[in-house]
Amino acid sequence: MTESVLDYMTRLGRAAREAARVIARASTAQKNRALQAAANALDAARDELSAANELDLAAGRANGLEPAMLERLALTPARIDGMIVGLRQVASLPDPVGAIRDMSYRPSGIQVGKMRVPLGVIGIIYESRPNVTIDAASLCLKSGNATILRGGSEAIHSNRAIAACIQRGLAEAGLPSAVVQVVETTDREAVGALISMPEYVDVIVPRGGKGLIERISRDARVPVIKHLDGICHVYVAEHAELDKARRIAFNAKTYRYGICGAMETLLVDQSVAAEFLPEMARQFREKGVELRGCVRTCSIIDAVPATEEDWNTEYLAAILSIRVVEGLDQAIEHINHYGSHHTDSIVTEHQGQARRFTAEVDSSSVMINTPTCFADGFEYGLGAEIGISTDKLHARGPVGLEGLTCEKYVVIGDGQLRGQESI
């Protein structure tokens, strides 16, 4: 690259701003055509995608990437299938852009309502998984936004190959290629430039490890939609049905260890702990889950003594911390103190306890009698998601199409004048 990184990113930003104006006024049919055409392009380019991905995998192995990272990097036939299905699913979702709600007459005779509109240009910074390129591009496109995608350097060849398929879809629909741009340089200065261009970028969405997200949150001059940790809890309450509670807790932890909705701490009411924990511990041990417990937990089952750090840790692994609590108040206090405001669940047959839990637990998703691993855009009926937000402004929880839009007021009159008779 002969131009500087800053000049290159500025060029992408300008092109994205111009493209944002085009995609914002595109029809639903035109956007869906682009998504379907991109799906067809992916299907036709399976060999090219696999070859590009093998270059990334070979480089990753040579550079000593851990097996878990290599697994996330791999574009298997099933994952290519998933990307194709994902594009078609997003095409089938209702288009939020242009929807008007709450239109009402005011005493002056004017009508006031709200219209849903795109955010503009969205910068997305992510690591490892090349399928995120499709998730992000499809959601931004359908919601009428231009996007600049900066994937990890370990997936550069895969992301370029996927981007080429997206470009074919945009071209077939008559949309500018700058609606979706993948950053071609692996220079880390590109991230610093992307998060520092409020004149070209409206929102940044980071997807990756805690260090990446902390850095972007600290340094960005552009608003950020993010979550740092997924320290999720399941509280087995006094009035829980214990067999149901065991099934929920087991699924919450073992469905997939590496997702942000996996349970990391199990809270058990003291009134049911002696009956609940031994069988629960047996199931977790058979699955290979290491248990770390408070003093009361260790007096009931065999567990490694938990430290203060355990309550603050997102393991993303086959490790679970367990605490026996003295009732609903202490469970809520623990979650609000140690949790990450992501997803927390109560297992109870007592409606009053359930209502208090949902009202007082300060998390983006609060659940009753269901595992935390349901925290997912697809499971919520949003289709693919661009991430899960633990922020409280604009979007909270899984961010799908609606989360990539905002509202503006629409006012309709017929010659009314403020402070004067209507003409």
C-alpha cells in the first residue's frame, strides 16, 4: 500500500458516507436482491472460499495460534452453508426502515410521529471468525447502513474472499460497492483511524476479546455499541422445581462454553442447596466441568475453594463457580455487584420472586426458568445479530436490524402557524 494508513482509511470513510446516502433510500426489494445475490455468489465460490481460508489456517498454524482460535477461524462447508442461510434469513426479515409509529394529532392540528431510519455508517471491528463478515454486512445492508469491516489479520484472506461475494451481490442489485467495504490492510493503525473519524463513521461495534473492546471504548471518538464480559448467572431459588433447575443450569453452562451467554456462576438458595447440589455436581463432573465453590458449597460437594476473582471472571471454558446465597435479596445483590449486565436467569415457581428478579436485576436480558444461553439474536427472533449490547443508550441486548436504526420525528401539517390562526 503506497498511501498512508490514515489516507487509506479516510478514503474508505468518504466512500462509505456517500454510499450511505444511496443505501438509505434503497427499496426493500433492492436490498433483498443484493442479499440473495450475495448468497448465490457464496454458493458458487465455495472452492475459492476454502482456498483463501486454508491460507489463513496455514499462517495461523505457523504463527502458533491456539487450537480454539484455529477452530473459530475455519470456514468449514457447514459454516459456508450457515452464511448462505444467514443471508437468506436476513432477506426474509421485515425491513425496519421507513416504519412510522405513534402518529397523532396535536391541538394545533399538526400530526407528530416517529420514523425509523438508518444510523448511517457503521464501523465493525472483530477478530478471528470470518463468518462475522457476512453477519455484519447483511444486517447493515438490510437496515440501510453502509459499513466498514475491519476483521482480524489472521482472517484477512478469508474476509477478502467473502467480501468479493458481497460485492457481486451489491453489483447485481445496482448498489455501490462502498456499501460494504472490508479494510484491506492488516496494519493496526487502521483501527485507530476508524474509531477516530466521526465525520465519516456514526457508530463503532467491536466484537472480540475484552482487551480489544476496552481499548476501543477508551480511545474511540465515535459512539460505541459494546459489551465487555458475559458473566452470566443462574439463580436456583427457594421455590424452584429442582429437576427443572438442574436441566436449565446444565444447559446454561454446557451448551457451548465459549459463548457470551454461557453461565459462569451458579447461585443456589440455602434452603435447597443440600438437596440440589450433589446431583448437579455429579452431572457437571461427568461432563468435565471444574467446580469452584464458596465455603458453604464446599461443605456440601467436592469443589475447589472459590476466590474473589472467580466471581469476577468470564471463564469461557469448562469451569463454573458456585455460591450458596441466603435468599433472593443476596442473589440480586451478588448479580448486580459481580455481573456484567449481560444475561441472568432465575429458576422459580413463585411469581412474586420472578417479578422482583426481572425488575431489580440490572442486565440487558433477564430470564425466568430458562438457560442464559438463549441470549442470542436468532433465538430472540431477530435473525442474525451484530452483537449483544450491555449499554443503556440506544440499543440493549442482542442488536439486530432495529438496533442498527434510530428514530426521527416526522411532523405533518396543512398550513398551521404557531401562535396564529391556521390559513
